[in-house]
Amino acid sequence: EQQQKEEALRQKEQQQKEVLRQKEQQQREEASRQIEQQRQKEEVLRQIEQQRRREALRQIEQQKIEETVRKIEQQQKEEALRQKEQQQKEVLRQKEQQQREEASRQIEQQRQKEEVLRQIEQQRRREALRQIEQQKIEETVRKIEQQQKEE
């Protein structure tokens, strides 16, 4: 009986040790599982953060490119406008130049016309004076001849 009691006690202790060993084993496995789960969670978060950073950098780069393109387009617009204004000024300058030349040509033409008219008028006067002079001479000659006849 004593032996049976001891054997029963020994078996009970053995069972308790085995139950305790299994519990500890389960706790260790659960702890390992949680640690692994936490590690995976942190890895996912790290990847998300890395992706977020990459996306932020990509957006910044995209904005820089767009800003550069916008500046270049603005410069091109300003340059085109400047050239257009320059062309308009040049066209205006040429028109004014042509107008001045045309005015000078017309003034010169008018001056020449007036000079020709002046010369014609002068020639007409000379001719009129010459005719008057001629008439006076003829009148004088006629008077002399008349006097001679009468004489």
C-alpha cells in the first residue's frame, strides 16, 4: 500500500511536471509567435514608410520638373512677346522711314516743279520784254522812215 501510494504520488508529480512542461512549451511558442508577428508587423510598417518616402520624393521631383517646364514656357512666351514687339517696332520704324523718304521725295519733286515753273515764267517775261523792245525798235525805225519820207 505504501508503495502504491508512493507510486501514485510519483505519477501525479510526473503528470504535474509534464503539464507544467507543456504549458511552458506553449508559452515559449506563443511568445515566439508574437515576437515573429511583431517583427513582420514592423517590417510591413518599415516598407510602408519607405514607400511613402519614395512617393514623397517622386512627387517633389515631379513638381520640380513641372516648375522647370513652366519657367521655360514662361521664358519662351516672354521671348516670343519681346520678338513680336521688336518686329512691330521695326515695321513701324521702316514705315516711318518710308514716309520720311516719300515726304522728302514729294518735297523735292515740288521744288523741281516750282523751279521749272519759275524758269518758264522768267523765260515768258524775257520774251515779253524782248517783244516790247522789238516793238519799240520797229516803232522808232518806222518814225525815222516816216520823217525821212516827209523830209
